Amino acid sequence: MKCKLGRKSFLTFFLIANHSMIAHGECTLARKFVNLPGEYAGTFTRVHPSGKYLIVSKFGGVKLLDITGDTAIPISTPMQDETNFVQGSGRLIASPNHEMRMKYFLTDEIIDKGPDAKMLFDDDHNQFYHSAAELKPSTISSFNFRTLLYSKEYCDYSVQVKGNKATEVKSECGSICENGWVKEVDGTDSTLARQRKADRKILAELNREFKKLIKEKKNLPLVTPNEQDGTRGKIQILHANLNYQISLVLQKIEPLHASLSPGRFEQPILSQDGTEVGALIDGKTKLFKILPNGQCKMEHDFKYDTSKVGFSAPEVGKKGKVAFLAEGRVMIYDRDRDLPVDVTGPNEGFEDDFSYPGFTKDGRLIYQTKMSDGQYKIVILDPSRLNDRPGTCLQQESPVSNGGSKR
């Protein structure tokens, strides 16, 4: 990282400024740890706005983790790798690459029915890497949200819902940040030209491999529930193996698409209200405001690379905060005060940017860490109380609900 981000010099000011950030319940820990079962260690994690659930994925399987207790409890799902919550209420989940389509599920449907959950709707606006957020608060009967792809293409959806079924789906699509804030790469550089030629060759080979795998998958027999001779299990394994191979190929394809496009626009993540985006531009993290015409106005340039960023919930009259990993540290940047703070706890470490931090609706920060004893934990942090001992609680007369999905 190219700049020094001090902790102590800013910490007291940060705590005072954020004293009212959290709506505390009966007992809120300053830093709570949730045990993470070994098979989910090092997985990609996505945070539900309520702070009650995480999506975790390794290539070949996606789980929803209930993190309300001392140990995370897994819930099986029908979702694919790189699944994300639709930020805002978290009532929707976007799951990519179901026969080249994005499927949307109700979070409560996943919690209640696990792998038998039915999708709300699907669409061909689909890529492995994506981000989604509600443009305005959802209701019982409607959703209005934006899904942004790695390629900078987006669709704004208006979905009418009755029960657990979509009765009407409308969308308007376009692309963002095409107005020069994204630097145009000079294609005359001979080294760059040679690299791009090599990348195009690799991309063509990967596309051929991808089409071959999709054809193989379509030719597989369907899994039927009435087979009693062991065939059903064998077919399920074949489907799972092909899904895994497809995920690996897609993981290689989409960064190549980005590297061959102007500006090297990578790792785009929407804010919780869908009106801002954080991305790596030529290897440096920048934050942009998305204007109504799809153009982008740069709001902040970190001038160094980070993990994907997590935006705090929007507040009236404030820009809010972003969180990220950089050089093995968990950072919160308060944009209103131009204030970076290292919130990494004692004995916490990060081998890779496998899990970027995510804010809850009430301002807590959740992330995965590897402790000094080698165990992986989920950390639930109240940034306004960093000076408190990890096991101390703040008492309130009446609890405040976290909201979000039921259990």
C-alpha cells in the first residue's frame, strides 16, 4: 500500500464522531467472534444487512450461514458461486450462471426451504462477478433494484411480487462510467499490445472450453426423484462436477474481458442504495457517483489497491463510510471526515483478500479473519466502541430489532 494509515492518531476522534452510529440492543459486544466450521474457512463471504446471515462460497457449493449464535450454522442452497445479497433490505439474493442466466431468490425462501427453494425470477443479464442493490426501499409486493456486471453493464429492475412469485418484471439496461472518468488505455504501447494479443488468444480458448462444457451439461440426463438403483446419485455427481468446471472457466474469463476493455475497470461493487460504485481503475481503488444518465463522477481516489469495498448504509446529508482490506489490515474510511482508521483486532490476520468486509444496516462491520492460533472466525465489530474491551456490553432499556429476514 502506498500510504501510511495510522490508527491511534485518529481513533479517539473517530469514536466520538461515530458514538450514535449503532442502535444498540440489550447487550451489544464491541467485538464479537463467531466460530466458523473448518469446511468454510477461507471462503468468500457476503454480509446480510441485518447481520444475521452470511453467504459463503467455494467453487462447487454455496451455503447461507446463520451467525446469530456462537458457531455459524450452515443452510444448504440451490445457488451458484459468487452469489450476492441484493443490498438494501437483503430480502433478495442474486445467483449467477444457471444455464447462463441470473436467478433471483427470496432470502426467506432459502432460509425456509434450503436446496428446494424456488427462484423468484431469472434473466439473461448475467455474469459471474456482479453486484446488486435496491434503488429504493422494497415492499411486501415490490422490488426496485440495480444489478451491475463486471463489464459495467447494468439493468434496473422493477419487480411486482405476490407471495413467493414474481407477477411482473420490467427492466431498463445500460452501461456506467463511459464518460472519460475511466482512463482510456493507450493501445500504441508495444508491450501492452503484445499482452492484449496474448490475452485475446487465451480468451478465445477459454470461450471454446466454456461452450464445450455447456454442451456437455445440456446432454446430461435429468435427475429424477424416483430412481432407486443408485443412478440418481451418480447423475448428481456429474452435474456437480460440470458446474465446478464451468465456475473455474468463468473465473478466468471475466477478468480477461475486463483487462481487454478500456480503463481496466475491475471489482465494481455498488453502494447499498445502488447510486455509487467502488472499483479498481488501472489497479487503484476509486469511488464514483453514478449519475442519472449512467455517467460517473469520481468522488474519491485512494491511489492504491484494495480489496473490493463495502459501503455503509446511506445517511441523509452524509457520504458515509467504506470498508476494505489493504495489506492484511481491515480499514474503515470515513468520507465525510477524510478519516482512515485501521480497525484490525489483536491476533487477527488475512492470508488473502478472500473476504472483504461488509456493513450491516445499523453500522456494524462483519468480516472473516484467521486468528493467530490458525482458527477462522467471523468478526462482528461495533466501530463506535473500539476502545472497549472485547467482552464488555452496552446495556439499553429496550432492545432494537435488527430487521431483515426471519428465521
